[in-house]
Amino acid sequence: MERATMVALREVERISRLVSRLEAVERSIRATAEFAVKKRSPVAVAMGEIERERKRLKSTLVDLDRETGRCDGFVVFGRTLDKGKIFEFLSCGEKSSNSNPTSLFLVS
């Protein structure tokens, strides 16, 4: 279970890096647009820069979508494993308590 947790944490770290990359692209697009407005640079130059940034944004979104899908898969897998271990624990507890299901919840 610890290994699954470590894998999930690495996936969260990857997603965090992708979100940071997404924020950087968004800041770049905003700066380009502000520059075009303030300096009244030719619209064609500003639009070309925005188009390049849009492509980077699309690439980042595709990467982010892929990573979140992988992370979701790991979460589902982890939940399945945990559920199995809980059921296994409860079934062992019932056998050792002479078929008294409430004995698992009694506090001594």
C-alpha cells in the first residue's frame, strides 16, 4: 500500500508541474496581449506570438489530461486494493471472533 501511495504522490507531483507550466503559458499570453495593446505593435506580430503560445497551451492541456487520467487510474486501483484488504481483514476478524460480527466494534 505504501508503494501505491508513493506512485500516487509522484503523479500528483507531475500534475502540479503541468499546472505550473499551464500557468506560465497563460502569463506569457497575457503579457503578449498587454504588450500589443500598450505599445500598439503590429497586430500580425502579436497574433503570431499568441498563436505560438496557444499551441503551447494546447500541448500542455493534452499532457495534463493524460496525467490526470493516469492518476485517476491509480486512484481506482488503490481503492480496489484497499477495499480488498479491508474485506480480508474483516473476514479474518469474523473467523477469529467465533462468528460474532459485533465483536470487531466492541471496545475493551
